[in-house]
Amino acid sequence: MPTWRDLWWQRTRWTRGALENLRRYGLNPITRRYWAQQAGIAVGVIALLLYLLLMALPAVIGGWHLRPFWIAVGLVFVLERTVTVWSGGWRARALAFPLVIELAYDIFIQAVFVRSVIDLLTRRTPRWHHPGEREVP
């Protein structure tokens, strides 16, 4: 996608479509896997939100301390991401190493999911956009 806005609309369209299909077809042996995927995304949204809150809260109230165990856990994630992209060369490794980029993208995708769920629950009429198309109010 050429812009973040276009990516937002594309992912919203995909997510909304997936959620509408699950609502339409219900839970059955064929859709069970997709229901589980959406449930996993929902758990991920809650987990990331709690993680960010639990990281920010001690910083705000003045009790934030570095804990070696949690630093080690974080380094395991950094190592896993870096090793996963190792064959992609130094640029892929440099991009994977900070994990901040992936975290920002995860927040973006989770925001798309939350927006799609809210739109579905409030029965908001979906609007389809194409790359480069300007939003009309």
C-alpha cells in the first residue's frame, strides 16, 4: 500500500469482511479455525493493552525499576526476531532488532481489529476505499 491511510482502509476491509463472514456462517467445523484466529487476535489486543498499561503505570507513579528477569525475557524476543530474518541480510536484521517497528505495526493492526469490531457491533455501513482514493465525508 502506498500510504498508511490506504493500508488502514485495506486492512479494515479485510478484517470487517472476515468478521461479517463469521457472523453470517456462525460456528461450525469449517469456521472453527477462523473463530479461534479472531479470538486470538482479541486476546492479543487485551494482552498488549495490559502490557502497555503495566509498563506505563510504574513510570507514572515513580516505581519503575529494571528487572533482570524481564530484560532477559525481552532479549529472547529480540533474539528470536533477529534469527528469524537472518537470511534476509543485515538490513532485515537491523530492522528486526529494535522490535519497536514490529510493536508499532502490531498496535496499528490491533487498532484496525478494534475499529472493525466496533463498526460491526454498531452496524455501521462499511465503506470501501481504493488506494489513493480520498475519503468523502
